[in-house]
Amino acid sequence: MAKNMQPVAKRCKALGISPAVMGYTKKTTNRNPGGQMRRKKSDYGIQLNEKQKVKFIYGILEKQFRSYYESAAAAPGRTGDNLLITVERRLDNVVYRMGFAMTRRQARQLVTHAHFTVNGRKVNIPSYLVKAGDVIEVEEASRSSVVFKRLTGQDAPIFLLPAWMEREKNTLKGTITRLPTREDIDVPVEEHLIVELYSK
């Protein structure tokens, strides 16, 4: 399985995004603290940067991202919106959004290790796309793990869930109430630039 091993803080700085978007609150980098004067980016450079942002935030490599774009372009509606909605529906992202993992990278690892079920069936594919009505739950045998124990009890952290999903406090189960819309996605990206890049 291909993995994105790029340093988070360094890459976030290069792409102009906050590490908080990735789920990291204390990540910083001391590289190039003063910054350097860079030439103005070309239109292509700006478009490429937006694509790289989405790929990095969601942990997707080029071949799969291209496949998502082609599916989004073939679907009715705005291609850019469709693209972001598709990547937002990935199981690793849903696990992260529900608060079962601290970062998307951790969520990807937990899914790969088969710690979750979707509608009662084990799923270990991070790119699995959830649908409205799907129930995501921590697998019974995994509930005693330290990773998940911290999510229950009086000291359980409170997470701000997106409007398209539900999860009761102190439970290890969440439901996709509807598919996300573009307005539900808080990723700082201008998706129309990605569409322009691929349309050339």
C-alpha cells in the first residue's frame, strides 16, 4: 500500500495551509523562518498548488486522485463540488471527522488494521466511500484498546461533528445521516482551479 510520508509541518508551510486542518495543533517548523522572496506563481503553479493541497490533506496519491476527478466530471453537478464531496466520503476521513482518530493519518492506519465496521461488516479499505444511512462502529474486539477507551467515560473529549453525521457521546458508533454538500466541507481550497488544471 502506498503511503504519504511527507513531513506534515514542512509540507503545510509549503502549501500555505495550517497544520490544524490536518488535525495537528502543535506542529511547527523552524525551516526557513524568515521566508524567501519567491517569484510570482504562474496560473499553472496556483492550480497545481490547490490540487496538491487536497491530495495532502486527505492523503491521496495521484493515480487515485485522477480517478476521483474523472468520476466527479462524469457525475451531474459541478465537478469541483463533486470531487470534494467524494474525498470527504472516504472512510478514513469519516473516522477522523467522527473523532475516532486524532488525525487522518491515524484514521487511515486504524481502518487498515480493521478496527471498524460499516453496517456490521469489517472494512479495512481507507478509500471506501460511505453512503447516507451507513453506520460506522468500532469493532467489538478493538473497544478495549487504549486508542478507543479514551473516547468513552466522563472525561471523553467532545468533538464538533459535521452536520452530515451523528455520533452520540460516550459511544463508539456514528451514523451518516446524509451525504455532505460543498458547504459542509471546511477544507481551505479553491476547487475550481483543480478543474481548470485537469481540463487543459
